[in-house]
Amino acid sequence: GNQLELQRNNLKSGIYFYKISDGGNAINSGKIVVN
């Protein structure tokens, strides 16, 4: 399947919501918890 790698860099701890789109079509969305 598809794989996404996220660099944390300076993200603070918390819950982040994301949406991945291809042009105007939403492909996936969800949340990431950063500890």
C-alpha cells in the first residue's frame, strides 16, 4: 500500500488532524498523536 513518512522536526506534543487530497479529491484523513 501507500506509505507516508512524517518528519517531526519541531512539532509540539499534541493531536494533529490531517487530510490528504489528490487535486480536489480527498483521499484520506485522520489524526496523528505526537507524544
